[in-house]
Amino acid sequence: MAYEMIERLGKSIELRLAAIALITLILMIPLAIVADLVNDRSLTHDKTLSDIGEEWSGKQTLLGPIVVVPFSSSEYVSGSTGEPLKTTMHAFFLPNTLTVSGSIEPEIRYRGIYQTILYTADLTISGAFPEADFSRWSVNDEDIRWHEAFLAFGISDMRGVKEQILINWSDTTLSFTSGMRDANVLATAGINTQITADRPNEFSFNLKLDGNDELMFVPVGKTTQIDLDSSWPSPSFRGAFLPDERSIAEDGFSARWQVLDLNRSFAQSWRGETEDLLLESAFGLSLHPPVDQYQKTQRSTRYGFLLIGLILLAFFLIELRIGLRAHPFQYILMGLDLCLFFLMLLSLGEHMAFNHAYIISGIATIGLAALYAGSIYRSHKIGLLTTAILALLYSFIFLLLQLQGYALFAGSIGLFLLLAITMYLTRNFANLSSMSRSRESS
């Protein structure tokens, strides 16, 4: 009696559809496990890259050069009848012109299966300062400490400095020393040198700097011009300003920025502590590609539910046509094969290009699914049909992964077409159900 009841339940089209839906939901568990594994491997990858970068040098942001002139300021203390309190303040003056030109040479470092992109920048920095002008602040000449004036240049990670830095300051050559002195309100790390600031000066110096991933500049010049080139073929430009001119090819890139003081949020000179908006105007580039294999694999797992649901629905429609029926356990095995695709994609993607890993994983998964389907339904045609369906679905997902900006647009159109095809194939669903029951009863 119990066996006959199970047989009747198995012949119910509605219950079989419900079973397929339940199997699809169950298969979301291994798919979620694979997604968590992708996230875990991505975190391990990021930590490894961070460790390599810390041993080499960090992300670099260059701020300056900036002329700093101390001056005395008199303040009266409330309720006091004595002499005013003398305090030391600092005035900051930015250059009229700032030009940075040079090259960035990338270097790939490995640790285990992971790799990171480091770089060495060889830069020439030049420009011109006007005379430091205190007139608009009503500062007495005797309060200005011209003999204590210095030039400050912020470098976010001093470990990247590779050579002694000498600066041509008008008609003299000066040597930079470590530290920002009283200009540490501008940047926590950098270099400085004593200068003369009571007259216009021109400057130039060379900077050879190691860095990891990013190289950013703060446009402190009234006119700031940056010219960079590199053999790295896939830069990512970022920050407050994009290049005015750029050329990217397989053998490298070149880029040029020009930023005016009118484009920024801070003035050419100020007194007091610091300008909070300095770093907000930073711009530059990153040598890392915008999307790595872990991000693409993570994105691909989001389509796992669609992939599994559609292929199981396709097998259900095939069963209605031919009158044969697969066991629920065989449905689960087929779904696990599709889940295994994402695991293979992750593991292969750590050793080769993502596109190659996707093709190899797809061929292996489709081949296994086609052979299994052909053996279940005892038909080579069904095996070929399974190959065609899966090849179409995997190609659709691959297209979505490549079209980053248009993924939503292409995905919505693709889903609409898939729904239309499904509706067309199930338009005679009642007739197919009766045909299947008649075959099974006969």
C-alpha cells in the first residue's frame, strides 16, 4: 500500500514540480558554502598582498613642496592686565607652478600562489615659489622669522625613499632631512630643508620612490601638471581628477593631468594649523586591475540559483516529452555538478587567467552533465540537448561578467528572453501532463 502511494505521488506533475523546487533550494546550501569559500580566499589573498606591501612600501601620497614660515603672534589673555602672550604660528605658502614628470616601473612579487604589483617611481619634481607674502595678514615684519623658514614635502611611507634627495633651490643645492618639523600638521611623514623664502625661488629635485599599488598627488601648485608613463598595461585612474590626456596600450600607458588652483577647495596660502581639504583633492593611479578573479568568481556564484533552477526545469520538461523520469537523487547529483563548476572556477582562477579558468571549468561541467543526462534518459540526443542548454547558460553568465557597466541591462534582457522561451515551451502544459500520464500508465 505504501509503495503504491509513493508511486502515485511520483506520477503527480504538481508534486514533481514541488520536489524540483525543493531540490533547487537544497542545492543553494553547497552553493552558499562555495560563495563563503570564495570570500575567505579573497580575504587571504588581500592579507597576503598587504603583508608583501608592508615589507616593501605602502601606498604613496605626495604632498608638496610647501614653504613654511614661522612668525610670532601676540594674544591677550582674557582678564589679564599684563603684556600680551607671545605664541608661534606658521604660515604656509604653495608654489605658483608644480610640474612632476617621470616613469613608473612595475614589479610583480609572489608569495605562494598569490602575486602583487609593486612599483618604483622615478620622478622629477620642479616649479617656482613667489615671495612669501604676509601683507594680507597684518603681520609685523619683526615678527616674521625668515631665518627659520623651511620647505616641507610629505611622503606617506618613507620606507619607499631609495636615494638621498638633493634639491636645487634657486642658485644653491640643499639636502633634505627626514621629518616634517612643524609642518607635521600637513602630513605625518616626509622630508624638509632650511630655505630662504623672502624672495621668489625656483626649485627642482629627483625622487626615486618605491610603492605598493597606489601613487597619488596633491595639486598644491597654482598650476599643477603631472606627466607619467609606465610599462603597466592596465592602470586604474582614481582620485579627485582624471587625466586630461591618456594613452593605454598592451606595452604600457602614458597620462597627463593639469589642475588649476580654481579646481581645488583650498587656497594658495594660509596660516594656522592646516587645510583639511588638502588630501580630498588628491589624484593619481593604481596599478591593480579594477576586478580580480575573486571578484569575478563571487559575481558568478550569484547566478548559481538561475543556472541550477533552469537546467532542472529543462530536464523536467524533457521528461514530460519523452515519458521517462529521473530519480530525485539524480537531480541532486546533476545540481552538485553545477555547483562544482564554481569551486573549479575558484581553484583554477588562482593559477591562470579568469577567462581560461572559466572555459576549462565550463567544458568539464557541461561534459559531465551531458554524459550523465544521456545515460539517465538513454538518449544521445538528450545529451546533446543538455550540452546546448548549458553552453547557452554559461555563455550568458560569461557575457554578464564581462559587461560590468551593462551587466544589469544585458541580464534583464536575457532573463526576459529565457522566461519567454519557458512560457512558449509550457504553453501546452496540460496536454504534456496528460501525455506523460498516459505513457506511464501504458
